[in-house]
Amino acid sequence: MENQTNCVPAQQMKTNRGLIKTILLSIITLGIYPLVLFCCISSDINVIASRYDGRKTMNFLLLTFIVAPITFGIGGLVWYHNISDRIGNELSRRGIAYSFGAGSFWGWCFLGSLIGIGPLVYLHKLCKAMNLLSENYNVNG
């Protein structure tokens, strides 16, 4: 007989991330808010997914101030690819019907920058995906 335990989340995750909020707070804080947002996203995905996939996403500040400059930005591309892929995998594992993954990063953020609005679409999709994961985690653990 299998031992079943009720997975109650240790903490409630934020579910109010959004594009407009990010843009406004970025202006008010002179660009500091995106650092906070991505730090929260990297720590939240570690809490939500690490026990299932055994991976750990690097803190965004470590990436921004140490790894990306040393690797001439390549580390940043790898980080965004990996976190997007990890979020997409966790959405699938939890049965959440939302299309997001590494292709979203490369399509919207990277190639979409050629049309200007692509990175904003990627940010919107990232916030929505994390909100969906956080809502599911808050209910199911």
C-alpha cells in the first residue's frame, strides 16, 4: 500500500505578475523592478519544480552581475532558454494547458526583438505561465 501525504505548500506564491505592472514599476524604480521580478521567478520555479525535476535555476542576480558579463551574454541566453524550458515542462507535468517553453524565448524574445514588441510578448507569456504555476502550486502543493 502506498503512503499518501497531503502536499501543503510551505508558502503561498505570488500570482499577480503582469506586463503592465512590470513596465510601470520599472519606470518608477528606474529599472530595478525587473531584477526583483526575475529573482522571484527563479526562486519560485525552484520551489515549485525542484522536487520533481531535480534541477536548480541559478539566481538572476548572479547571472546578471557575474555570469553574463564573463560569458559576453551567452550565459544569459542559456539561462533564459533553460528557465523557459523548465517552466514549460512543469506546466505540462501539472496538466496546465498553456503553451510556453524554450521556443517562446527564442521566438518572441530573441527573434521577436527584430519587430520590437517581441520581448514584451515574451514577458507577458512568462508572467502568465508563472502565475498559472503559482496558482496550481498554492492549491496542490
